[in-house]
Amino acid sequence: MNLHLSVHHNIAFAVNDYAALSDATEYSFIGTMADRTGRRPAIFKTLRQNLLAGLRMAPSSAFSASLDQVGALALVCVSMIIVLSYPFGADRTMFAWSGVTSWAAIAFLLTVLILVISRIQNESAIPFATQLMASTPWFLLIAFILFRFWPGAAWPILTVLAFFMLLVVALRAFRSMKPVTIALLLGLAVTIWSFDWHRFIAPAVFYSFVPGNTDTYDDVDVEKVFRDQDVLIQTRLDTLLPQIPDQADIYFVGFAGNADEPVFHRDVSWVHQWFNENYGTANRSVLLSTNLETLQSEPLASRHNLQDVLAGIGQIIDPNEDSIFLYLASHGSQAGWLDTSLRPLPLRQLTAESLKQALDEAGIRWRIIVISACYSGSFIETLANDQSLIMTAASADKTSFGCDWESEMTWFADALFRQSLAQGMGLIEAFENARVYIAEREEEEGISASDPQLFIGDAMRLRLEGIETAVGLID
């Protein structure tokens, strides 16, 4: 029995018995289990041949193209993704659906691209697909090596490498490249380079967790989580010490918005602990986080909870004397919001307007706000006032770095807090030192500048030294 598959009636595949690839682009498949069993060694031999040819990006003649090879190569890619992202030696691992959906989306888009290019070229998609899939495992190997050792430089390098691989394979797979195909590839390259596509991709299909964790995303009881928030917030507010009259006290609030990247929780937790240990905020601090580890012990990082916490702090401080140090870490958007997400909770994004409203309604006048996120400079225009100091990891149109799943800290947090403030610098000096540190790191890794931003109001500039001295930031 023959089964014919057509792509816009230009490609026909006859399904019979694994016949050889013909000049008319007609392919055959075996129909009996006995034939499959007998052909198994040949399939693996051909698979090895294609993988080696893919490593060399060899000419079309070096490949053996067929649908079964495309499928086999796809299985090799899936296996590599699972093995390379599995955290061997971890105390516990969790299956990450964000990684699965990311790779599924990439596979779908790649399939569409193969079919579109083949249609434009009016040639079979099978040789092109075979050659591209044969090179993909080597691309994945390079990708995971970069994620492991040079995470900050991984995405720019992979973007260039992906386009180069696609172009070379297309040039070798087709007899000649039509102008429309060339225009499509160039347009694709410009789009990929200018569009911040990697922010939507989570490369790992597994995550590791620390000992003692008993939660997974599937275990989250949404109703219970929301029911517990008021109690968790009130418990934290009840432990806060009141302000001391005639003294400039500082209160710390940390906000880790995105749950898919553990680095944000690590960031905020490190800064939170460091402030508590060095600046006496142990009983004047609140941590909000979208982290499974703290879901039952700390308030959730959400717009509503942040508003409630700021309102509670506003009731116990002297607005003329005391300050708040607000540190926020998450993914950011050019549209002017920070991501707050923890599946399956329906959380709203934190916008600059909602943050300003929460601070204003709480009556908190003196504000030191630090934001580690892409495009975080977009918050400055809305938040800026005479009594504020605002530091952001990037300008309004730039991305920041170190927010991938393997990073210990974001680059900005590491540079500002660990490399600068922890060395005894004041806030302004620490920011300038962090700018230089980040710029040198970006230049070393060959990536575009994030351009961290600083704003300080006139009244805050006059008052800042007194705040820093009072809380021990400077002697």
C-alpha cells in the first residue's frame, strides 16, 4: 500500500520498503516488522555517518537523507537535551515544563522554517532537514558548554552560530539559492539579532533543589497559597522594630519576581542576609519571593503583597527621618514592567506605575531603589523624584546579564553588592565601581553593553551621606 505525503503538491513520498532516495525526491519506507529488524544495523550505521557529516558540515553527497534519519537525529537531539541539562549529583531534581515547552516551540518553528525554505526553493525538504538535524546535536553540545562556563556570552554567540549553521546547511543542501531565500535568511538574521528572543527560552528540562524541599509546581495548592499570604505578611510586619526617634533608620525590602530562574531568589536572599548582618536590618527587613523553597515561610513576591508590605512599613517609620532600601530582581521588559511569575499562580506583572503608587500611598518619602533586570532603566522616569536614589542594571533599551538559570548572582548584583558595597564603598562610589566592573566583564566576553543607570534627586543627594553614616554604609 502506498502512502503519499505532499507539501503544496511539490514533494511526494512513496511509503513502501525503504527504497533508496531517487532523483524525483520520492522516498520509501518499510512496511513489515521483519524488514525493520533486519535494517536496524544499517540505520545506526547511517546515523553515525550523518552525525559525522553534520559535525563537518559536509556537502550533500556525504549524507544519507531519509525521513527515518530525520526522526533518528531528532531523537539524538532530545536525548542530548535531557542528558546535558540533567543536574547529576543533585540532592533532588524537578522536571521543568518551561524547558520542555521552550524546546517544543523551537522544534516547531524549525520545522516551519525548513518547509518554507524548501517550498521557496521548490525542492524536497528531506535532504535539508537531514543535514540540519545532523548538525544540531553538535550545536546543542556547544550551547550547553557555553551555558555552563560562559553563561553571560552564551546567547550572542549562539545567535551568530545558529544563523551561520543554517546558512551553510542551506547553501549545501540546495542546488542554488533563490534571491527570495537569501532575503528570508537575512531578514531572519536581523530579526533574531534585534529581538530579545532568548528571554523566552529556558534551556534546562530539569532543575535541582536543595535538601528538604518537598514542593514541585504540581504540588502548589493555589487557594492555600493565596489564603496564607495575609498571615505571612502580618507575621513579618509584626516582627519589624519601630523607628528610633531622632535617628535615620533604614528598612530593607527584597523582591525576587521570577520563579523559573533561581538566580533571582539567590540574588535577593544574599543581599537580604548581607544587609541584616552588616547594617542592622535583621528586624527591619522583609523578603518577598516567588520561590518554592519559601512558599510556606515567606510572603509571595506579588504586586499586592509588595503594596501591603510597604504600607505596613509606612505605618511604623518616621517619613521625615527614615528610608527604605528596596531591591528588586527579575526579568524585565521594554514595556516597563518586572516579571512576577510562579506557575500555576495567576500573578500580575509589577509596573513602574504600580510601584510608585505603592510607595506614595505608604507615605515613604526617602527611597533607595535598586533594580536588577533587563530594561530596568525604563523605571527611572516614573519613579524619579527629589527624595529618591535609583540604580538600575541596564538602560531602558538594553539587556542586563547573569539572569540565566545557572548563575550564582546577576552581574549587576554581584558588581554592586559583593564587589563594591561589601568592600566599604558608599552607594554612589559603589555604583560607579560596579559600572566599570560590568563594562570590563562585558568587553571581555564580547557582549553588548548593558549601560547601568543612576538617578539621584537633589534632596536625596544632600541627605545621602547622613543616611549612609547612620546605618553603617560608610564610616
